[in-house]
Amino acid sequence: MSGGDATVAIEARALTKRFGMLTVVDAVDFRLSPGSKTALLGANGAGKTTLLGLLATLVTPSAGAAWIGGESLARPSAALRRRIGVLAHLPMLYEELSALENLTFFARLYGVREAPARIEELLRAVGLWRRRDEPTHVFSRGQHQRLALARALLHTPDVLLLDEPETGLDVAGVALLDELVLTAPGLTVLAATHRVDHVDSWAEGALRLDRGRLVEDTTDRGQSPAGATAAAAVPEGPR
């Protein structure tokens, strides 16, 4: 398979993931432009979380390939991983550590320059600076999500992969998410969401999955396959 295109932010070609006999992501192809904001849609069990895991290098594909900025995800380097920010369905935080300690740990992991200033900037932005020394386990679900958002942005990634980012956020938290991520200029965003009422306020296009297959692509580089409306009729099932 030929190499990726450096002018494309995220690219997948025949990307596939099987767990035993079950195909969860089935030969998915798409290309996203730098700075684009894309919603990843589909019923529970459609393969959204697995697709994001493949692009985040957290899941190994069974077939196919993917690239970030033209760099293959097959053997991801530390430099490539620093280009990717992830906000997963779980916050991926150390509960026994404080908010400040969590971000300090991840700053060292990613080699963030001028880390103290960057950490303070983000903790103030997400409204947790005054609670920076409290252990994370005392935080509410919404505060966990705010801290996880700060962690995802800490190393100033080029690409941000989000799995249900509105989870646990109140109205003010969703507005903060919009400001820092969903409408932030220059940042490429692919976000799985069930908040279809919110999508029109930030997404420039959408990818829709149905049982692991891409059935609709309304991005600037995509074309909607036949049967694109089929996913709308798929009932909610296990994630």
C-alpha cells in the first residue's frame, strides 16, 4: 500500500479491526483536511470507539492502514504520538494524583516545554486552577472531563480524537469544549458524538458508521456511499 499524503490530516484506507469472528471496523476509507472539524456518527456498537482507538494507536488494525499528516500509524514514533490528542470515553487520569500532578506527569511524558506555564494556562482555562492540589478522585464527572480535556490539549496536538466529549459536562462545560476544541482554529478534530443537536454548531462534515462500515461521508474530501441513510434506522445496542 502506497504512503500517506502529507497534505491530509487524517487518512484511512481499508482500515479494519476484527475481534475473533466479529468485524468491528470494516474496510473504512476517508480523508480529513488539516483544521477540519468532523463528527463521527452512528448507533452504539457501530464501531466509533474502535475506529478512534485505531487512529490513536491504542488499537492495532487487522488490515488496512492509516496516516496522520502523511506519517504511518503502523509503527508510531513518540513524535507522531505527540501530534495526537485523545479524549477517550474514560478520562485516563490517575485518581490518586492531584490535577496539577496529573498534568505534570503527562507533560513529562510528552516532553512539553515550559510545562508549568502551560499547565497553569490550561487549568485556568478549564476552571480547575483553584482545585489544582486536590486529588482527582474527589472531582465530579464533569470536573474529570474538564481535566481530561486539559490533558488532551497539554502537548498542543495537531489532531484531536474525541469520544463522546460532552459526557458529564454542564452547559458551561459544553461552551468551554466548543471554545477550546470544537471551534478552535487550526486544530483537526474528529469527535464521536450522540449529541446530534449540537453537531451543526461546530462540525463542517460527518462520517457515519453502520455496523463497522462507513455509510456516509459528508466531509470536504468525501463522497457519500450508497445506502448512506441506512444508519439512521439502526437501533441503539451495546457499545
